[in-house]
Amino acid sequence: MQVGPDPTIVGGLVSYFVGICRYLERAPDVILSRVNETELKGHSEWDHPSSLALLNGSLRALRGFRAAMGRERPDVIHLHAACGRSIDEKAAMAWMARRRGIGCVVHMHGLGPEVAVTPAPRRLWLGAALSPPTRVVCLSETLRGYLRAALPRCMSLVVPNAIEVPRAVVDPSDRPRTLGFVARLFGQKGETDLLDALALCKRPEWQLLVAGDGPYRPVMEERSRALGIQGQVRFVGKVSGVTLKEFLQTIDLLCLPSHRENFPMVLLEAMSFARPVVATSVGGIPEMVTDGEHGWLVPPARPDILAEAISSAMRDGDELRIRGRRAREHVCRHYSWHVVGPRMLQVYREALDRSCMRS
């Protein structure tokens, strides 16, 4: 039984949730059921609910989860956690599943370094709720290190994100270069760093396409006007599914200068279309992208160095194509569902075996 967000919402966690459900639908000897926690709560984070609405939503989700366990009687439950409140909700669900003797996997999609400084009472609660036989999946060794430092009792392992790799791709054209950026615009993805870097490049023929929406969009629009680059920047709104694929084939280079990250799906998706990336060396990104092979890695919050990397990439069409092809090969070898899917099936088997031993 998969427990995750509404598949119509935009975001990396949603992309993964949709992808693993599709993989499991094709897997032999697997009967799949889904629980839409967004539907249970009655809202998503895009709705900016009040504190009271958040609390009521969490309680509805827990009641709905308990009912789904009784109705579906699953052998294994896979819980997808974002960050903050979502981790606490999934910990409570894992505790409920363990009490019923059901194998449980908690997937930490949004875990970050802040878990190491979480208050001691919360660490004790999470450590108890997520203790063995529950399996806790982290997206990278870096993120697993954060978890082990804060919750050493957890039975953790690393399984990276995965995507459906397109069968065929189109090489970038020789038109004026186009830089792409895809994110929720909340001020955490280095949005203004990217605009500052584009201004430093002093190449008015280069275009920046910004895909995504959020409260930080007006800040970006004002910043682009202040820098005099508003004619180079175009906001295209939210993209997902087919529109995301079309977007990635429109650009030559994807840039993600985040100040903090986990294991961003959008980098894998861009690389799968043979688009190299410029990204910051934070979170699990250095485990995904090798500087000089699949793209360019830069330190966070350094628009000057970011500008140098963008200029180096955008000036050399041959190097763009070479690194893009390497990036696609890298994703095919390590991050396709054909590679990662069997690893998740093994995690389910282990969770089931341990729950049977415990019962």
C-alpha cells in the first residue's frame, strides 16, 4: 500500500510517487493499493492552510490511514514523507502499522540537516516511532548521515530517486542559448542568485525560462527589472508531466542553484533528456552529478561563480552536447526504474520478512 500526495500536484516527491506506482503496476506478484493523503487532509501545501487546518488535516490523515489499513489489509506499507510535519505524520503511521504487525517502509524525500538540531523530545519520539523493523529510505549517503546522527536507532538505507528515461531525445539546436530553471518559487532555490548571475554574464541574447510558481515570483520579477534583464527572463508557470518534458527539450542547460537540496528529481529529468546541468554542491547533488562530466557544480550563494559556470557552458555548444550525452548515459545506468525498481522490491521483501519474524 502506497501512501503519498495527490498525483496532480507539482513537485519531485509527486513525480517519484507516480513513478513508483507505475512501476509496481507492471511488477509481477504485486497487488497495489494507494492512499491519497492530500485527499484525506482536504488540502495541500500549495493551499497555504492555517495552523488549525494543518492540525485537522493531520488528524484526518491518520484516521483515514487507519481505516485504509483495515480495509486493504496490506502486507507492506510504503509511506512517503516530505519534511517537517509530514515526517511526524509518517512516523505516527509507521508506529500504527508496526502495532498491527505490518511491514513498513518510510521514504524520506525532504529530510535535511535540520533534523540533527531538532529538539530532544521530538528526536526521542521519532526514534521510537521509526525504530526497527521499520525501514527508513534516504535518497543519498549525505542525507542518511543526517538521519543517523539524529536518529541512530533507525534501520536506514540509501535508495536514490528514479525516473522513466525517454527512449529518444533531441539535441539542443544552434539557436540563441536558452537556460532553464524549474522549482517552486519559495526563495530557497537560489532564485535571485540565478538572476544576478545572468546579469553578470552580460549576454542579452541568452534567455532564461523560469518554470514554476509561488510567493517568490514577484520578488524575481522585481529583481529582473532592477537588473535590467527583464527582456531575457520569461515566466512560464507550473509544468509537470508532458509539459515538463516539452520544457526540458526547449532548453539547452538546466540551472538549479539551490541553497539546500536533497536529491532533486528535476536534475535527473533534465539529464535524461541529454541536458547538462549547473547546480550547487549541496545535499545529495554531488552524488548525482559529477562536475566536469555531467555538468557544472558550484558553491551556493555565489552568483559570481555561478555566472562563470553558466558562461562556460552556454558559450560552447559542443561541450554542452558532450556533457548532456554523458548525463543521459549516467541516468540510464543508475537512476532508471529498471535499475532502482528492483532495489525497492527487495526493500519490501525485507520489511515483510522482518514483520513476519517479529509477529
